Amino acid sequence: MNTLGTLFRLTTFGESHGPALGSIIDGCPSGIPLERERIQTALDRRRPGQSSITTARSEADQVEILSGVFEGKTIGTPIAAIVRNTNQRSQDYDRLKNVDRPGHADAVWRERFKHRDHRGGGRTSGRETLCRVIGGAVAEAYLASALPTVRTVAWVAQVGNLVSAVPEPGLTREQVDAHPTRCPDPVVREEMSQRILAAKEAGDSLGGSIDVRVEGLPVGLGEPIFGKLKALLAQALGSVGAVTGVVWGPPDLLSRIELTGSVFHSQKDTYGGIQGGLTNGEPVYLRVFFKPPATLAEHAKGGRHDPCIMPRAVPVLEAMVSLVLADLSLQMNARPHSA
Amino acid sequence: MNTLGTLFRLTTFGESHGPALGSIIDGCPSGIPLERERIQTALDRRRPGQSSITTARSEADQVEILSGVFEGKTIGTPIAAIVRNTNQRSQDYDRLKNVDRPGHADAVWRERFKHRDHRGGGRTSGRETLCRVIGGAVAEAYLASALPTVRTVAWVAQVGNLVSAVPEPGLTREQVDAHPTRCPDPVVREEMSQRILAAKEAGDSLGGSIDVRVEGLPVGLGEPIFGKLKALLAQALGSVGAVTGVVWGPPDLLSRIELTGSVFHSQKDTYGGIQGGLTNGEPVYLRVFFKPPATLAEHAKGGRHDPCIMPRAVPVLEAMVSLVLADLSLQMNARPHSA
Amino acid sequence: MNTLGTLFRLTTFGESHGPALGSIIDGCPSGIPLERERIQTALDRRRPGQSSITTARSEADQVEILSGVFEGKTIGTPIAAIVRNTNQRSQDYDRLKNVDRPGHADAVWRERFKHRDHRGGGRTSGRETLCRVIGGAVAEAYLASALPTVRTVAWVAQVGNLVSAVPEPGLTREQVDAHPTRCPDPVVREEMSQRILAAKEAGDSLGGSIDVRVEGLPVGLGEPIFGKLKALLAQALGSVGAVTGVVWGPPDLLSRIELTGSVFHSQKDTYGGIQGGLTNGEPVYLRVFFKPPATLAEHAKGGRHDPCIMPRAVPVLEAMVSLVLADLSLQMNARPHSA
Amino acid sequence: MNTLGTLFRLTTFGESHGPALGSIIDGCPSGIPLERERIQTALDRRRPGQSSITTARSEADQVEILSGVFEGKTIGTPIAAIVRNTNQRSQDYDRLKNVDRPGHADAVWRERFKHRDHRGGGRTSGRETLCRVIGGAVAEAYLASALPTVRTVAWVAQVGNLVSAVPEPGLTREQVDAHPTRCPDPVVREEMSQRILAAKEAGDSLGGSIDVRVEGLPVGLGEPIFGKLKALLAQALGSVGAVTGVVWGPPDLLSRIELTGSVFHSQKDTYGGIQGGLTNGEPVYLRVFFKPPATLAEHAKGGRHDPCIMPRAVPVLEAMVSLVLADLSLQMNARPHSA
């Protein structure tokens, strides 16, 4: 359904061409400093049109907080925030009314729900991810109070067959955001830019992967069996539209699993910060794979086109990770080791 | 926590050296044929000691159904089934009382829950997976009635750096089970066997991957946003102990994402049977990565040792997939397209 | 928390003096006719200021649908609807900033959540019930398609010690709404009116009870054990602010339980339409008790005052019942008797 | 479904004439002292056959703990406990195979689930309540550690039209258990005994009410809106088979609601310990109404017959209240007022 989490819960709503999209965050404790600006800043990082390598759509995406915050702090009630769709005319898409876009879920969605909303993907549009970013911004406001050492940073690790070097620990979001590719490798990212521009001109698209690293975590975050940290991260990240795989572990994990156990277990960071489903106090590593987006130029002429969504997906993945961490942090509060 | 699913729900309990392990399956409709033998057969496929390449532990693992079944059919009430731990003496492990086994979650678990059960991993033991197999057997009994064309088959696709050829469609569990490696490739599996035996003798271990294919699915299975089929599969599979990654798509997906979109989207089976989070009617493909198990010979002398858990994990992954499909099938019943 | 239901789920948000209140309804099937007008009409029935016996606050309460509806039908995505607080100045309440209103939860709420919103009760205000009415209107749109014979009608059965005669089967909402007391007894309601006016002038208040009757139900609605119809109704109705008791059964049930079993079980309608936790096909009866509201004149001078909230609570209780029925209807779809 | 609670969760299973009934308690923190004896003692209080006024069935009801406890303490894993049905022959009931017992849910249950278990009510039997008592015993073990001042005591307040005097604060379970009626009023209980014996001889039955009082609660227990303490208590208590109504407030609450607000709100204990849905630090009062049981002599000849189930229901209601309090206590841990 449209709700994620047990104690820190995100519920999202909204179609890409309806009146508005929005999020309800239920379960955030009271007394957490939360300004509208924090959410707006997070949304601005997701916004398209920030550079020549992303889509040209100008989406204002101004967030309005409707509840849950008073005098700059949360009050323990559900936090509702919405973003109006200013660019709501769907004429661009009218001509798609009876056309299933290749590579899109249109046919599947119509088969299941019959009454398809043909306006630009409706609920299956990537625009839905802004609701996740709102939720993530609130989760990070909470984590800043509850677990102030936690730092979640994601970056573009692969575009097509171009692979970034693994960045040093301590990488910041500012450093990642400094380049439109959101790849921290100063050499590879220039080539990535060119590759993305070429794909754009050719009406083509590119996939790849994003890496996520979380530093400063306490030991023991996670719940047994089906609520393991890695299981919840897998669900949260796997729910993002174009994601097609998730690996828990350092960037070279898929090579490491070819090693014998005696070698594997002697490697540094080899558990990716998770043992027995719980954080072990070391940085958590994730690698998230993306398929190339489906909207090709010929079908998107009237609509708009993002040749490589990964730079914009970086803050979306950070948001999903923060939502899971906030939820597990509350769950650990609930059941301290020995009551 | 220890419950998975929304409408078809599995709750598991039990430590590896306590009196018993077991499962409650809540939400299975009434009138489904379900014999004890079906569950026992499923457990037998997971049992160790079936060949020289798996652990020598002899675990009887006799299942007893405590509720929910009457005269060979489900009656709509919770189905409870347990397996006694016949081999309950934990002297073998007593010497581990104050020793954290390297590569195990012992230290992390103790930090979080303080009162650690030192008896062979307790709840974090791989023995916990028998509860999943019980749940999966019930889910498959349900699917046999509700979606009789569905066939879920998993196989060992990689051991260390040895990679199986992709089997033809229509592969059966019987064919997979015909070889102790559970690899269907007649050439590679012999080499896998030797590699596993060598690891066993060396007190070493091996990881790799398992592939899962589901054939005969209807269109539209899955729920929007956080309940997408791929998100729920990721949680279910990611909750299995040694799993360290999940990819949705055909076996060569990680190579395909290096392609441009125009090429990627023109490939056969490239969506792995899932679009917009819902089944599209084609076979669903999954690749699940495993790290090498941690119990090395020197620590496991008194305990027991599985050099490569993947052959035994095959029925566990099939169970997790079937549980997710049963849950989503009930959810699709609940909300037929147009009420 | 702020979500009710398993498959048909209502999530509410909003404080009485924040920017807006609203509801997300998740799980409503697609293809259900739903016009804004249906929700607005439901809200209008809850609105104060409709007669001299209710509070004089003029609350416009104009609903806006933000998502989930396209061309007059639901599309299977979450339905979000909000109501702006037009009368948002909280100066009236500023003077209450450091005063706990007697009979209100102010002190308790502040102790728990520390950062109390002093603006007129915030989230504990009766204004929160408009979110329930929105949810109920959507639930009734769904029921109109799925279970078209269902008719849920509530009425004021008692004010102070004045008790209404039990109305005949077939009573309609129009008949109930025809009098400002929402009591269908043509004699007693006149006395009720006078009693309420007298309380208003005296700055006093009155409690009593509301009866609910649901006609046209199918057999078998409800889930076993903790999801029994009566358990879910109890939670849903018990969650309404001023409700202080719920009885399942005909209006005279509390007298009937003094009878011996042989007499009790031979009475007509004695099961109130519920047996074994499921509907038995007969009308469902509920009696819901209300304590007198707490806002007394001296404290409410600046704020506003409802001497008897029950006439306005009638549509709120109907909404809660409809939400439970919609949820159980979807659950019964999911698990038809014999799969 | 068959699970209650958000963080402290009870899942129950078992039919009255199947192999066993049992409970899984998930979410109990580790390190809580819990001996088998505590659960057995709780079950013994529920057991029939303790006096001439209850049913003569001899049910051993020996509990076995299968998991979650090690060396006398909980270890943070799910606690599973079962009770075998020693008296499993269902010949007594065979003759009922095609007979719907009047006043029972047999017909309704068969209509919904088709494949009815005719053996003595199956899952709808009162025997199901022993699972609740197991859960309650674990909840009380937890509360004894987490909120050691809490005391939950229930007693029989009414049988037929005989009404007990309200006992003094500080009443203990031992005092209640001292008389087979579990009514603390030394005069009325003798008359109750005679009334129950007479009903037994006549093959008749009696209903009434049970009062529950919880002393020693902290301020602030409960969650907003749909998770209000009174809403969760209503669901938990309303889920018990014969319960037909719940009132939150002191024993005379239904008289008090006839008073004007100014009088009502000046009374002692008038809020029943709950304001705004949260505990206010005063004792919580509940009144729970029961209809007379349905099994009349002529139908129960082969089976067994309890003329008045309320004395045995006393520990069941205490269990339900303790389960709700344990769950809300964990939820309050999770979200301390100001994070």
C-alpha cells in the first residue's frame, strides 16, 4: 500500500497531473526542530532542470506544511506537507490517452486497475518520489536530534559502463552536489556528463548504480527476522520505480562473494555494517542498481525526458534510508535491551 | 519483527537449541487441501545431511500440525505447526558461552539484547529458516488452489566463481533436486561439488548466488508504491540470514544495465516479469546473492559446519517467494479492478 | 496512531488552528463514482451553526480533493482531501496559553508530549472529527457499489435523562436530519431542544447516547478473534473524543442481560445482528454513550461552546461504522469462504 | 485477524478440539523474569471445574513454553507457549455435526467459512480465551518490570439483576478469588451463588457485568486518535466472545451521563482515569457487559455447560487489559515526549 514503517510512518498520495502530491509523517516525536525550509531544501535537491543533463521541466515544487508543526517544532501529531502541481495541464499527454508507452507500466496498470489515469503516468510517475523526499527530510530532522552522529550520503557510482572510484570516508552531500552528475570521482564524472548529454541528444537513456554509505550509526539498530535492517532497506529502496537490484556491502561485494569464506571474512568492511540483521557500529554500505529509464524521445516529444535519472535519485535513496533508520531508532527506543 | 505479510501472514518463533521452532500462518482461506505430508516433504528438502556436501547434522525435523487443519483441509483459522529440537543438548556450544564467533552476529546481538542465548546462535541460527519453509509449504498449498499455473523454481546459479548456464524454461524442482548442488548445469555442478568438498575439508566455506524463476503468473499482482512486488520480494529475500543482495531481472541483468535504454528496452525478458511494481504476465526472475557462511572449522569443531549453504537455501528462497505471492494474491482478490 | 483499518485505511491529520485538516483514504478500489459533492454534503451534516442548539461558530469547511479521483471516479490510488481552517486566528485562545481548561485533556497532553499546542485543543479538538466524516463519505461511496443494500442510520437516543422511543425499521437520515436534535421521536425531541437551549443559556452542557442501526448487511462480515465486527466497531467508535461507552445490541440490551439465558435467547434481535463476531444478516444495533462536553461558559467565552455535541456527532458515528464495514467488506473479498 | 497489538503483539491459534492451542508473544523485551509457573498460575485461574458453580469439565491445561525464555528470563525473541487438548475426543460433539446450536454462531460461521469445524465450536469456543490468558501473563511479567506500580484487578459486578457494591480501592486478586463467584461483595455474592446454581439445575444461564480497575498507572499512556487507550481497550475487550458492551468510567457512569456537565465534571473519578485518550494518573475504570451464554442443557447434554461464565472471564479481561497496557507502554518508550 502507500504507507511505509511501523512507528515512524510515511503515507504518500498524489498523481503527477492531479491537483497535488503530499506526505503524512506519523509517529515523529514532539519537540523536534523542523522548519519548512529544511523540507524545501531537500525537495530542491530532487528537482529537475538544475542542469543541462537533467530534464528541462520547470517544477516549482513549493512545499506547504499543513499540520504537525507549531512555532518551528514538531508537536507529536501527524506532519502533513503538500506540493501543488502548478503545471497541471495534461494536454501534452492527451494524445497518449490510448497509447501504451513502451517500457512503461501502462498496460499492466490498466489491466489491474482498469480506470487508468493517462496523464503522464499518474501515480507511477517518478514525480511520486517527491513525497519520499518530504518524508526523508522529516526523518533526518528527527535523526539530527536522536542520533546526531548519523550521516547518510549517496552518490552516482555507475552510468552505463562508466564506474566511479570509491570515495574516501567522510564524503559530504555538498561534495556530491558540486557536480551535476552527483558522481564524486573528478575524472569519471566528466565522461559521465558527456555520455548523458549524448544520450539526451539521441533521445536515448542510461542506467547504472548509486552507492549509499551511512556513517556514525550506533550498534544494534534493526529488528529480528523480517525486520532486519537489510530487509527493511531492501523493501524501501526496492520500492523506488527504476531500482532493479540492491546489494548490502562494500562497493566490491559482488566480487568478494567469489572468495572463500576464510578470505572473505578477513576483509575490511566486508559485512557492510550489518551483522545478524543489526548495525554493528561500522559504516553501512549499499549499492542500488537502476535500469535505463523508458521514456524515449519519440514518445516523449510532448512530455519531458530525463536521459539519466540517477543524479536526481540520489536524494530519493538518502530519504528512503533515513526513513528506515528513523523507524528502527524508535523501535530500539521501545525495547531497550533489558527492560 | 517476526511476522511477514498483510493478509497471508507468517509468524515464526523458536531458537536453535530451545524446545521447538514453529510457524503460525494466519489468513489462509478455508477449504484448501493441506496434508501434514506436504509440509514434511518441504522440510525434508531443506534438511541437512542429505549428501556429503552439506552438514552432517542429523536433524529429524518432524513437523506436527497443531491447528487450522481438519480432515485434510484448512478451516480458515490460524495454522500452527512446530518442529521439536530433538538434538537439544547444547553442551557442544557451552564452551562458546563467552566466545563471540568471528563473522557471527554474536557481539552485536549481545549488545542489543544483553541476555544472549549462546546455544548455537539461538534465534540467529540458520535453523530458523525451517519456519519459513513451513510457511512456504502452506502458501504453495494455497497457490495450488488459487493460481494453479504458478510454478516457482530456484536453483544454485553460482558457487564461488563457478557460474551455471541459464536453464531452459520449464525447469522443475525435481530436476534441480536431482543433484546435491541443486545446480541444473550438468557440467558446472560437478566442479561445484568438488569445490564444496574441498572447502569442507579445508574448514573453509563458499558463497555465490541462487536464481529464482516464477512461471505462470497472472497480470497485475502487486500493490502500489511500498507494496510493489519487487519491494516485498526484496524484504522477504533480504530477511534470509546470509543473503547480501537481490536483483530483479534476468540472470544477466547487471550486464544489461550497462546498455543504453534503446537497447535495454528492446531485449527479451528485460523487465524480469515486473513493470510498475506489478507482474506483467511474463516469468519473474530474481537473482539472490549469498556471502560465504562464517562458521569456520576451528570454531565449529564441537558444533557442525556447512561449507556452502546455498543448496539448502534453495527451498527457503522458494518459500519466501511463495509467501509474498500468496499475500499479494489475497490482496488482489480484495480489490478487483473495478468494484 | 492516526491510521485506522487494514485494507480500507483512513489516515487523518491536522490541528484545529493549524493551516488545514485532512484525510488520506488508502485502499479504495478503482472505478467507484466519487464526486466532491458527496464529501461536501457529508461535511455539511457535521458542520456547527446549523441551528440555535449548536455552536455559533461559522466554519466554512470546504473540502478539496487532492488526489485519487479522476473524471468522477476513483482510480485506485490514495484519495487525499483537505479542509482549510479559514478561521485560523488563535488570539481567542492565546489567553488559554498557560491555563489548563478543566475537563479537558490539556494537562495530560502536555505531560506526555511536552510541546502542547494551546490553540483550542489542537489535535484533541472535536474539529478532528471532520477527517473521519471525509473518510466515511468515501467508505459510503465504496459501499454503495459493493454492498448497495447497506443503510447505516444513527440518531440521538438520549439527552440528559430524556430518552427517545425506538424508531421503526427503515428510518432514513433525512428523517433524522429533519429536526435539529437529530432525535426521531416527535415528542421527546421538543423537550430535548428546550433542555439543550437551557443548558446553553446556563453555560452548561448535556450528554446522553446515540443509537446506530445498520440494515441490509450480508452474512459473514467480520474477521476472527481480534478482528470481530464488534471489536473493530468498539475501537472505531471508542476513538471518538467524548464517547464513554459502546453496547452492541438492541436499545434495551442492558435490561435484557438481566434476563436468564433461556429468555434472553428467545427474544427478537437479541444478538444485535452479530454472532461469533460476524454479521448474521439481521440489522446491526449499537448504542454509544457520550459524557457531557467539558467546555463551560466561563472558560469558553473567547472560544465557542457546544452545549450538546450529540446532534453533530450523528454523522461522525455513521462515518466510523461505514469505515469499519468497508474494511471488512474488502477483507471478505480477499478470503471468500472456500478458495 | 488473530494478532493484537503494535509493539507487544499477541498471536493466538488453536481449536477447542484440535491437538493444541497456543500463543506467540512478539515484542517482549529481553531480560524480563518469566517462569513457566507464572503462566500456569494464570491459566489455573481461568480453568473450569474449580467449584460447583462452573462447568465440570476437567481440563488439565498444562502450559509448555517452546521458545523465547532461557534460564528464567526472556531473551527478546518470540515467546511461544502451548496447551495440549488432552480431552480431544469429539464424539460428544459428533451428533452436533449437522445441528446448528441455537444462540451459537454455527450457522454464521459455516456460511462464511463453509468448512465448519463442528467439534465444540472450534475456534469460536470459549476455550480460545486461554490463549489470551497466556498473553496476559507475559504482559504482566513485562509490566512488573517496566511499570511495577500497576495493579489490574477485575471482579464480577453483576449477575442477572444482582449488583455488587463497589469495592474499596486496593482490592486484590486474592480477595476476588476467595469466593467462587469472584464477586467481592460479601452479601450479594452468596445470593449470586444460589442464583447460578439454580440456573445450572434448570439448564439455564446468566449474564451480567465485570468491572475492571487499574491502579498505579503513569500519566500519558495511550496514543492519539485511533490508538487512544479507550479505543484499544474497547477493541481488546470487545473481542472477547460473550462481551456485549464496554463502558469507560466509574461503575455508576451510565447514571452520571444524565447529569448536566457542570455537575458531571465536578464529580470524583468521573473521567475513569482517561482524558484525551491518555491515562491521567488516576485509576482507570471499566465496566464490561456479558450476555447469558447460549449453551442450554438440552443441547449440551453430551458437551458441557457453564451457567455463568463471568467468574472465569475475570482473568481473561485482566489479561486483555494488561496486553493493551504493555503495548502502550512500549509505544510510550518509543516516543518520549521530547526526543
